[in-house]
Amino acid sequence: MNLDYREMILNGELTPLGKLSSAFLAPSNSVHLQFAYYESSLVVEFIVQKFGFTALKNILADLHDGAEINQAIAARTAPLPELEKQFDAFARDSAKNLAPGTDLEKPPGRQSETDIAAWKIAHPNNYFLRLRKAQELMDAKRWKEAQPVLESLAESYHGESRAENPYWLLAVTQRNLQETNAELTTLKKNAAQESDFEDLFARLIELSEAQKDWPDVTKYAGRFLAINPLVTLPHRALAEAAEATGNDAQAITAYRKWLWLDPPDPAEVHFQLARLLHKRGDADAEAKRLVLEALEEAPRFRDAQRLLLEIENKSPQPATSGNVYKLKP
């Protein structure tokens, strides 16, 4: 549930349960398509709460056997007309109880300034008015003043996603106030309800790396990769965390993937991967190739030169036969 879905439900835009399948076939826009998915999740929640998890499994079994969906639902729950009324009431209660005690009424649109001013006086604790105030303070870089407003907002309701969430706005404010520990705590709360916000997980990786909290680095890098595996940041973070915790195998895998993504400093990545392969002891041919690639990028790379000498000294030398002639100095 979020503010948009809440408003749609309370404004009567809920699709009757018996017609819900049609909501996926011709939605008026992308928001209504997403709302159809959300309403479907509400139906599942409603059935489980009202009729039990076994009823849901029985419906799925009936669908497997070829039953029509509305018939399957009605057979395992209640007659469809009655069920639709119950579900409508359930959805409305869910919307009304999104943030108990919080004024979530949207400010009026096209009205006179007098009417708008009167509305604001009548709604001193309105969520949208407080959010607008906080954003104005942030735009003016008045971070100290914005902080208590955002703390109050986050306490009353923090269900929006990405940059619209008060948790994220509060974390940005704490960052500008250089309250790093408080920012990290707020970001972790934000991460508990987010799934696809790259900026959030990038910042969590950065802060966790600074604290050398390698388990958290690994966790947030994994969550970032679930969103977008085609950027270098999470692979770099995984490589660093794996090596710091002695997991060379995972570090090697992360470095390999990092190389595929054209890192900004390929010489360093080639070198680190070559070093780990040489350390493993069974891939010196590949390690030598990688360190040569590092030196091709950066010929004066001293650590790579030393590693190449180590690999060469470890490699078996070809046998010689007959006379060996040495040049005189």
C-alpha cells in the first residue's frame, strides 16, 4: 500500500474481484497496471486471512486442474457477489489504516487562495504540507531545521518508495549534517522496505566499506546486483569484501565479472586478479597473462613487475643441452 494506491481505493477505482483478470488486459496507463498487481496481492492476503492458507492452496490446485478462476475462488471461499463486498471492505480498511493518526488527505488543487489558506489552518499536521515544508528547507540547505520535520514525517508514515520516502530525505539531511552513524541507521531502516533503489544501496555499500563492515558490504552489494548487475560498483565491493574476509574464490569471481564491465582502471583489476590466481597456486599461466595485460596498460606498474618476476621464478625453466655460451659483459 502506498499513497497513490490508497487514494485509488478510497476513490472507488478498485476493480471488482470477479473482473480483476481484465484489469491486466487493457489498463489505462502503467500506474493502473501496477495497481492491478497490487490489488491481486490484496486478494491473496484477504483470502488467507479470511479463509485460511489451505483455501488458497485448494484454489491453486483447482486452477491446475483447469477450473475457471472465478469459479475456483467462489468454490473455496464464498459466493462471488458476497465475496466482492467483503473484499471491497477489506481493501478500504487497509487503505484507511495505512498510517493511523496521520492526516493523509491531499491538499486541494484549484481553489482560491483564501480556501487553500483555510484548508492549511484546518490541517496543521497534514503529511503533504509537512513534506513540502521539509523539501523547501532542504532546497534552502537549512538542514538543521529540516531534520526534526523529517524525523516526525518518518515516524508517522514512511511507506513511499525511493526518493519520496522520508527515510531517504532524512538520511540525505543527516549526511549533510555529517551525522554518519545516524545516517547509516536511517538508511538501514529504508533498506528494510526497498527493493530497487540503486542510490540507497550504493550509499550503504560506501558507508559499510568505510566501517570495514564486510558482511554488510557483501549483503548490500548482493542487493544492488539484484537490481543491476551491469555496473562495476557492486562487483568491486564484493571483491574487496571477499578478499578482506579470506574468501579468495569469491574474490576471484568478483574480479572476473568486474573485468567484463570495462573498469576505469583495468591495470589494477588485472593485477589483483593475477595476484589471487598466483596465490592460489594452480593457475600461473593465466596469472602471467593477466599481469602482462596489466603491464600493457601501465608499463611502470611496479607491483605488477614484481608479480611477473615471482611468477617467472616459480615457473619451471626449460632444460638445456650441449654447450651454453654466455655473452661477456
